[in-house]
Amino acid sequence: MGGEALIADSAAGLREALPDGGALLGIDLGTKTIGIATCDAGWRFATAGKTLPRGKFGRDREALAALIRERGIAGIVIGLPRNMDGSEGPRAQASRAYARNLAEAFSLPILLWDERWSTQSAEAAMIGQDISRAKRAAKIDSHAAAVILQGAIDALAGNSF
């Protein structure tokens, strides 16, 4: 693994890099945790996965490498935390830097996907499923990653509204 990979800001860019589809890894990058989700190779369903403790990039890279190998991941979708007016602040810049590190480490195409409202949407869905506050706290990041990934795969498959 290693080399240079595409970092796209649009679903069209990732679709062009992966014309035959492929399983994707969704990431909700927090300051303390990394929410993980995956989807099938046909880009139909995103499923919440693990929430990893975030550490130094080398440790994160090893944990993500194991998931990439295990799931046969073809590309990565990273939540891009834009401000409500669409501008980008320090958190968005940190996500862009993380994406560059992942591209260098794995040589997989990466899509930066607007994650505004992903955590709120995930929380509302979990409340609707009557998941306790304690369990929601432990799982919110992986569910937010699934919301991010589902939005991206809907756009990739041409199902965005």
C-alpha cells in the first residue's frame, strides 16, 4: 500500500475512479474517536460498524488497514464537517489532512462528503429505535458514519434527492 490516490469532492469523481463499484468504508472523524461504517459493493446499504479510539495516525492506519483488508474495501468516504453556511473551518481542514494521509497510506480513492446534520440524523434514528442514552453515546460516531456513507452512496448510485 502507498502511493497517490484521488481525493474527490463530488460523488461523480469517486464514481469515475470506481466505475465497477466496490465496498466502501465510511469514516466520521472525531477528535477522540473514529466512527466506522461499510457498504456493499453495489452501493445499496451502509451499515454502522465499530467506533475506534482515535490516536496517532500510525495506530489509526493499522486499525483501518485491518478493516480494509477484511472487507475488501475499494474506496473511502470521509465526512467533511462544513459550517452551516458551507464554509470550512479548522475541523474541515483537519479532515482534509487526514484524507491526504489515508490516500498516501492506502492508494484508495477517497470522497470528502458534507457531513452537516449527520450526527443529529443518527441520534434521531437511534432515539426512534429506543436505544438508551448510554448506548447511543457509545455508538453515535459509527451511526453518523453510516449516515455519511449512505448519503454518499445514494449520490453515487444516482438516488440523491
